[in-house]
Amino acid sequence: MNYRNIKDLNNIILQRLSIIPRDFDLIVGVPRSGMLPANLLSLYLNRPYTDIDSFLNGHIYKAGARSQFFESGAFKKVLVVDDSIASGSAMVEVKEKLKHLEDKFDIKYCAVYIIAGKEKMVDYFFEIVPLPRYFQWNILNHTTLEKACFDIDGVLCADPLPEQNDDGEKYIDFILNAPPLFIPGSKIGTIVTSRLEKYRKETETWLAANNIKYNDLVMLDLPDMAARQKANNHGGHKAKAYMAKPYVLFVESELNQAIEINRISKKPVLCTANFEMIFEAESFLYNLKSGKHLPFLREFGLKVRNKLRKLLKG
């Protein structure tokens, strides 16, 4: 599990800022993942910035105003920034999109994170981070979320206030009208919650209303809130569901529970309280699957999988 959050992104840019020459006139971000590092580089280099499409249309972001036109002669040296390179296809597409401007601008390319072997695809990079990897700014749209578990309260929606948590009418009203928080753009494997089974109907109604797609919903099969408080086994309940299938990630809001889920499952837990990845306890099996141990086995498995997919498509 190679995870980087916004704090990590900011830190690596600051640590290695000296690799970027100071003669760039304009920073251009690749939508949408490249806009965050482009904004940071613009701030630290004290240069204006914009996005690819705005750049093509002659627009630039300026302090106190948006989308002001610029004269092409005012900016000669341009740095195009993306957050990462894996296959490199996105960067190839960007270069093709800007190819017709090479006679007008001196364009250089930068990615914050790359994988080994892709160094020559850009002029500047900040860190080599191998696959598999997750970034805080795109994890909610990651294609592997179907191999993940999500908590509800504090993750998908806000936690109930003390006065709402009455195990009765107020709590039902909360479930049906809870303010959404982190809504994923991809389908979730299993939603695991300490909500009681008797509130399944209301919970499913809220999930549908907020267009949250998932395969399974695991709830706590206890009669009431008093029994749940007496059992006090939130971390164990969630870890059990996490371990039941070959999931690779659990998203939990409460730090102590995140630590407990990781301790039991020995698999990574993303805590939304601080967007840190909790992965102190590691299992050999998980590290074998992720490629941390014996990476050639994972590479071989991926090659076999890709060949099978091609055969099935053919």
C-alpha cells in the first residue's frame, strides 16, 4: 500500500522545490488531479497558473480575478504539471494536445509522482512511488473501491449529534436526513456499520437517495443501543467483515477504531479524521498480494490477468 495524502504532496514539493528552474513564466495544471500540485508550485514559485483548456483559450488565473486573457508573448516558458504517471497514457495525451504550441512556447513537463521506468516521460519529477498506490485527492474515485469497505457515520455522512442518538424517532430522522460527507464516485465493495440491523430500511433509503452504489451492507445484529454499548465491539465487528473477503482497504472515521481494525485485520485502514493511512500491523498475505513481498509474483499475476481479459474480449 503506497499512499500519499495532501500533506505528503505538499512536503515533497517543498523538499525538492529546487529541481524546478526559476525562469518559468506560467504553471499549467492538468485537470483535474494536476491542479492541486500546479497550484502549490504556482504559490511557491510565485508564478501565475491556469489549466490546460484555459491555457489553450488564452485565459489565466490572476489574484483577485479569474480567467483574464493574456498575451501569448507575455509568457514564453511554461511548466505543465500533473500529479502522477503510471502507464503514461495521460501524459502522452496532454503532450499531443499541446504539440501545436511548441513553436510559440517553450513547454516543459512535470509530474510529482512517477513509477520507475517512466523518468524520461517528463522533464521533472519529485518522487518515485510504485504501484499499487492511492492518493487522498482521488481515492474516492479509485477503480478498486469495489475491493474496499466503508463505514457510514463520519465517512459517508456526518455523525449524529448526541441529542439525535436516542435509538428512536430522532435517530430515524437523522438516518433519513443525514448530511452527506465523502461520497465516492465508484462502487463500494461492502459498507460496514455499527448501526443496528433494525435500521436497515432507513439506511438503504438514505444510501439510494445519495446515489451510493455498493455490493453489501453489513450492520450490527443487536436488539438496541444499550446492547451495542455493552458489546463495545465496533472495531472487531468491522474487522470481521473486512477479513471476510479479499478486500484491500477499509475507510473509517474514528482513529481508535481505525487502529483496532488494522490491528485485527493486519490490512490498511484509511482514517478520514486526518486522512492518514493506518498500517502498523501488516500480514504477509496482504503484502504478497500488493507486491511488497516477492513483487515478481504480483507482476506475473497481473500479466496473466491482462492476457485473460484480452482473450475474453476477443
